[in-house]
Amino acid sequence: MNTVYTTTITNEARRRGIRIGVIDPVTPIFTLRHGGRSVRCYNALTDHVGAVTFHMAQNKRLANTFLKQAGFPVPDQVSFTDLPAAERFLRRHRVIVVKPCTQWGGRGVSVAVRTVTELKAAIRKAQRFEEEIILEQCLRGADYRLIFVDFNFVAAIRRRPATVIGNGRDTLRVLISRRNREERPRDPSHIIPLDAETGRNLVALGLSWETVPPAGREVQVRLTSNYHTGGSIDMVTDSVSRKLVALARRAVRALNVPVIGIDFLVDEKTGRFRIIELSPDLAISPPEGEAVAKRFLDYLFPETAAR
């Protein structure tokens, strides 16, 4: 409970006189109470969302299928059934993503998989997290999340891959380790993994653990943009494409999930975009946290909005 993803909500709730009941101090499940009403929450997911709708939205295969059938742009995607079928999908797209079906924060995800050897390793990695695995067309582009509360557009963030700054002396392994030590006290979930996936990403970027970047040079060390793998976040609420906002709003209405994050990859040269994932159990991250938490509580307890 004592993480920035929960305290952005609970701190604002206390300021408004909303009572908080913690169901489990480890899992972010809590109850908000005010004026004789109560709402159970898991991060920004509430019991206002039906179980079937939540299951569909948080399952990457079901979400992709629903959005495709509803006419929204999504990447090509298949479930992993056997290796020969997976190899055929890889040959068709040449570069793919392999990921567990319901995990979050980049767990078990392998991007830019190009060879059968990488494919086998990616499948084994994903299966450590869950049995159902999906293969997805790998798309290049800027990573955006649009956040809606009560079906209204509230914020947009652009997520960028993790980077470190060279000093002309230390290797990338040392620079990443130092950056993680500095970041861990502020947010232990905002760490660049020192794992095989980062090593594979470095090779894809033409680097290695032992590369020594020149002093002052910013070096990208991951292909994914997840905040939970060390990525950074920029607020782009005022500058994000209105076309993207309009399409996301239609998706939110079709899904019937009032509080949600819609994730896009946008080719900034062509303007073409795809919805890549949904986040119906939105964990509110800095720096958009305060604004989203206020609108979230306005939605749940409108009588407290003026406080």
C-alpha cells in the first residue's frame, strides 16, 4: 500500500475527508468510504467495473480480439500453441514480441525477437510467468498512454526507454547499477533490470555490457519503454494528437471501462498508430499521478470535489 501508485490516491482521499480501509497491506486493495457509501479499489480499478469486462480488458489476447472486431487498429497477434506455428508467425513478420497474456510492467516480455533461437528463449522466459503466451507483430514508434476517468480524457504521457549517461570511464553495466542504486530509494519499481533481456536489447542496439560511453552521452539501454523497466515519462496532455484522443475515447466507450489507460505505438513519420495494450487496473505513476487522482476521486465521490 505504501507506494506512489497507491498513495497518490490515498493522500488525496485523506485531504477530502474520505476514509480508507486497508484490506491487505501488501496487495493494493483498499476501500474508500464517504457519506455512507463505499467503493472497493485495486489501484485505480474499482468494483464499478464488471468481472467479465475487466477480464476481457486486462487479457492481452482478448483485448486485441475485441478491439480488432470493433474496428480499432491493433497489431497482428496469435496465441502460442506450438513451436512450428510460432516459427511461421516469426517468418511472416520477421520481428515479433513474445509476452505473457496478463502480466504488467514488462514482466516476461521479449521485444524485437528475430531468430528461432531468440524465439525459443523468449517463450521459455514468458512461460515462467504464466501458461498463456502471445506472439505479436513488433511495431516501431513512440509509446503513448492516454488516461481516461469517468470516460473523460484526463492525461497523456509519453514513455521513453531507459537511458544512462556516460562518463568516459565506466561500462554500461556499472552505469546501470549506479543509476539503480540512486533510484531505488525514490521508487524501487523504477529499476533497469540487469538481466538477459537487457543484455539482448544492448546487442540489438549495437552495444554490450562492457561498452564505455563517452562522457555526457545519453545511451538507450532498453528497447521497451515501460516505467517499471527504468523508462522515463513525459507529460504530453496538451500536445497529444486530438485524433488519437478521439479514437481512444471511442475505445473507452466500446469497452465500457470508466477508468483506464489506452496504450498506443505511434509512427511519428507517418502518423500511423496501433492500440497495443489496455490498463483497466491502472497504476497511477508520476508525474501524472496528482491530476489523475483528483479526477478519480471527483468521479467516485463528486460531493468532495470542492474541498
